[in-house]
Amino acid sequence: MNSAVKTYLKDALQNELPGAEAHIRMLPPGRRLKSHGHELSSVKLSSVLVLIFPMDGKLYTCLTKRPSTMKFHAGQISFPGGKVEKEDASAEMAALRESREEVGIDTSAIEVLGKLSDFYLEISGFSVQPFLAWTDKKPEFRLNSDEVEELILFPLTDFAENEIIHETELQTLTGLLRVKYYPFEGKIIWGATAMILSELIEILKKENQKSMIQE
């Protein structure tokens, strides 16, 4: 079953993705997904690793809670990742490097399946590139306390089968916003992380539908 899901995901990334349609569902009000032409020269590149692994008969991904001391998105829940540095050979390599640094996973044991849809984060001026990866079992995590306050194992299977979206008001850098979020274990998963999850969950929903038709 796991190999079939991995193959499905790899194939799905080669076809048309939900992209903006999925992102907009979780986009905070007043924000946009694309940069304006005059902003292109100042856009910074970042990448994140969306690592999928089976555990106890379900598919999970790992999220992190960022320390309140971080420069960008302090205290928020995010995927492992960060800015693409000059020494990085590519955005993909940056996502792998950041994942090793933040959560200590052995990136030689994972397979990068492809890239989800990128988008622009207006609040920080970053273009985010999410890379989807797979490993056959739960990784051995070793957290870097300077960059990660808490590791969160998010059950993708549960949300693909029953996607729960709530709304709440949050105090942000741009003021009080009413945002959509994924609730999990008392946590509020919103913003860029929720937008990435929204696209992945939409892809997994289609896999569920395909499986039911085949049955």
C-alpha cells in the first residue's frame, strides 16, 4: 500500500496541481500569492521539506514549532526549511540541509518525489518552494533547540479522510486577522504551513477517491 501511495504522489507532482485553488482556501485575508513585477528583484527564496512517512497504518508529516526568538514567523508552526543560501546548490538542497540542521533527520534515507506549488509570502518577502519527500519509516529526529521548540507529527491520513478547518482571530504583525487554520492537539496551524498542507491534503483526497473507485 505504501509503495502505491508513493508512486501516486510522484505521478501527481508531474501533473496539474491544486496550487492556488488550495492555497487560497487557507490564505490569510489581505494577503496575495504572487509578487508584483517591481518586487521581483527583492524577492528572497526559501524552501521547505514536506516529509511523508507511514506510522501505525497512517501517513504523517513532521512540523515544527518555531521558538519565539526567531526573526521570521516566531512561535508559529512550520515545515523544516528556510532561506536558500548562496552555498546551496539548489532550493531542494537547501530544504534538505535545513531539515538536517533543524530536526536532525538522515536525508540520505529519504527520497524527494518532486515539488508542490510555490507561492509568495508578502509579509516576509519570501518565495516559498515546498519539496515533497518520502521515507519508509518514521525518522529518528534530533531537534536543534535553537531552531525548534517542539516537533509535531501531523496525521495526513486523518485530515485527508476528514478535513477539519476552523477560524479564529489572531494578533499578527499586520494587526488582528481572522484566519482559517487546521486544529491539531490544541495547536493552530495557519498561514504558509496551512496553505502547503491544503494542497497536499487535496492531492491525498484524490488518492482516496481513486482507491475507493478501484475497490
